[in-house]
Amino acid sequence: MKKLSISIIDLIHNSNSHSLYRKIMFPNYISIMPQIIGVWCRQLGHVVHYSFYTGTQPIKQLWDEKSDIVFISSFTFTAQYAYALSNFFRSKGKVTVLGGPHARCYPEDACKYFDYVLGLVDRELLKDLLHGYEPQKEMGVHLSAKTQPKSIPGARDRWEFIETAHKKQRLIKFVQMIASLGCPYSCDFCIDSKIPYQLLDLDVLKDDLRFLTTRIKRPKVSWYDPNFGVRFDTIMESIEQAVKPGSIDFVAECNLSTLSEQNVRRLHENSFQMVMPGIESWFEYGNKSKTGNSTGLEKVQQVAHHVNAIQKYIPHVQTNFLLGLDSEIGDEPFQLTRKFVDLAPVAYPSFALLSVYGKAAAENVKYENENRIIPFPFHFMMSVHTLNIVPKNYSWEEFYRQYIDLLKHCFSPSTIQNRFKSNTEPNSKWLILLLSLSIGGRGKIKLLESLFDRLKKDNEFQAFVRKDSNKIPRFMTEKIKNDLGELWDWLPDKTFQYETNVHKNQSLEVLE
């Protein structure tokens, strides 16, 4: 096989910014799969240039001009950025490949702008692609493996790429690791819910942990698993066999059903500094929160008691909520969340809005059939800000008014001060303060208030979110143009139109 020069770009964000929060935290949001692709490419004998974009780097530093192929990993909200980059690279004679969540959610649309679009990827699929790649004159080719890979390169193999990220970080440096793929739960909004759960090679995991202690003084490891600790005893035994307690600090996303007092005590003994349980809703997903059939105020009280018990052992607990579900109606869901925040004052609340991302979940076909999907440009599809479906039991205005009022309660000066004073761990309390005052709290309120104010005054926007018109509001076009900067001229389709009913139009052939 010919020795290739390959550039890999991990798009973390979609606009230029030098905010303090982005500088401190965004390099910690890098994805694992682009690094894995980089390792496999090198194992196959190729030269790799790896980079990531958080909005603080010059665009020209993202690739090697000698590259034959450019791989881009993209979330949906960075898709327009990815499309512009691909158009630029293809004009220079490069072959472009898209991977990441957007490639899995909107493969038909992505194939208009890339030579290859990847779903699930394993080493063999990558090998075949690099052996037989060629520019595509019209539609790109969609490739996907039958399953997730059975094994992946660990942190030792990815170390050069991890170091690239650490050079961009001044204060907080995390290493992303993963112990499992897929998910055992069946949440109908999740892209991983249909992927069978599998535990990865524990010998690789143990070797990686030992390796990190030789490279970093007291490493910080963030577990990339969507549900860490499903095989709790097995995972914890591996950690305990690999490193001494206190030698590595850990962060993990766990379900409340996993976080029994016995398990939480064990996490504490092994220096877990932060856990992020998904509460999701006060009316659904009781299996994840260990509340069974309890709903409403009863569930709030159970979960608050549980979270407060966790907080005795682990200083930073982030509770994740999903708003906009069809089971919610009226003031009650928002009032219950305010009640929870008051009952569990140290926990940091994080909110996402129910959003429909193409083929991410089979349940999305329901919203297609009900004609409820609002065709927001991809650039705006961040679930922390945008609800891209017509709510079942609210007007768009009423939902956002309730959401903003909830955020104001969660991040009022008195609530932030109480949360800060109640947290006894210095690093945790200052990180929570930074989140509360920036993009996660006060900054989110400011953005949503401007959106809500525009809704009241902008007739185009009103018609758009009510599905009276598919015309993209002028302010959205201007925002995208401003965010893309010099890449705007390379954006191939400035109408931002795409097919929202992707399940009804499954004409794209998938090559395995």
C-alpha cells in the first residue's frame, strides 16, 4: 500500500472565540475516535497530522498541506464548518472523509459534500478505504462496519495525540479513556441505545492507567463511556489492580442506579472526584435513576436524598436533565426541578433539550410522522440551546419562557453562592463557579434571552419555529456567516436546506 499523508481534524466547536471558559475547558472535549483513526493509520504505515478546533486556533494550522486525505470528525452543530472545510480541501485535490455523530445522523446530506462518509468504523474498514480511496465526482460513498470494533487502541497508543491537546491546556488537563462501547439501556433519544453493550479489553485499560502515572503527576482521567460502571465490580477491580488509590483522579458519567452507597464509597476510595448521573425526567426513565415507578414530587425527593448521599463522598455531582419530552405539561416539570435544586443545593444542574438528530434514534421517525421537526440550520443544533421540534404540550414561546425562568432560579446569585459555599473541595467549587458564571449558567441565560426576545419581534423567526415557513431567518444566516469567517466563501450550500424526514427517505446504500 502506498504511504499516505493523512490529516485528521476534530471539530469541537463552530466559531472563533477566545473566552476564558473555552480556553480552559474545550481542549478537554476532544473525541477519542479521531485519535483511534490516527493510531490505526500509523499502524498501516501512513503519516498522520492530528489537530482539533475549539475556536482558538488559526484555521491554517489544522492540516498538513501535503495531505492526500483529510478526515474530519464533526458534531451536527459543526457540520456547516465541516462542509466548508471539505469544499476547500476538495478544491485542492484532497479526498475528504467525514466521521463522528453528524456522519451517523445525516449520512445522505453529508455525502453531498464529502468523498466518504463513515458510520461505525473498525480497523478493517479503514484499511480497505485507504487502499482503494478515490475522489467521488458526484455523491460521496457511505461506509459502515457491521458492529463497533471489538478492541481499540488505548491511551498509551494515543499518547502523542493526547499530548497535542495538553499543550493547548494551561490549567486543567484530562485524559479521555473508555472502558466500554454501546449501552445496555433503551433511552429512545440516544444514539447509543441500539448499539449492544460490550466491555473493552481490561488488560489494555490497566496498562493505560499504569502508563499515565509514569507520564503525568496525579493524572486526571475522564471516562468517555456513556454509562460508566455498568459492570461496576469488574471495572473497579481493574482500576484497583492497576494503580494505588489516590494516584489518579477520575470523572465519570454514571447512572443513579449504579451509585449505591457501597459503590459510591468505593469510588471515593479510588479518587473519583466527579460523577454525572442522568436524571433526565421526573416522569420517565425511572430505571436509570433507581426510582422505579415513582414520578413527580416523590421522585424529586428520592433523587435529592440520593444525590445528597453521594455528595458526602464525591465533591462534584452534576445532574443531567432532558427537557421537552412529550410526557411533560404545564408548570409542573419546571417547578419540580426548582424544588430539586433547593433540596440538593450542592449539585450542579445541567440541561439539554430534546432534539431530533436525523437517524440518531429510531424514535425520531415519530416526530417525522407528526410533522414536528423544525429545520434549524445544523449550525444552531446544540441541544443545550435549541429545541428543534414543536413541543407537544407547549407553545415554543411558553417552553422557552419556562426554561429561562428555571435557569434564572438555578443560577441566581444566591443559588450560585450557596452552591459555592456548600462545596468543600476547592477545585470542584471553583470549576462549578466558572461553569455557573459562563456558558453553562449565566451565559446560557443571556443567549436564550436574546433568542426569546427575537422571537417576540422577528416575524421571520416566529413563522419558522411555528412551521408556517421553511425560510431560514435572516439573523441565522448572518450568524453562520460571522462564525465561519473566511470559510464562509467555501460553504457549498448557503440555503442550509436538508431533508428532515430521513427515515422516510432511506435511499442511501450502505457499503460494509
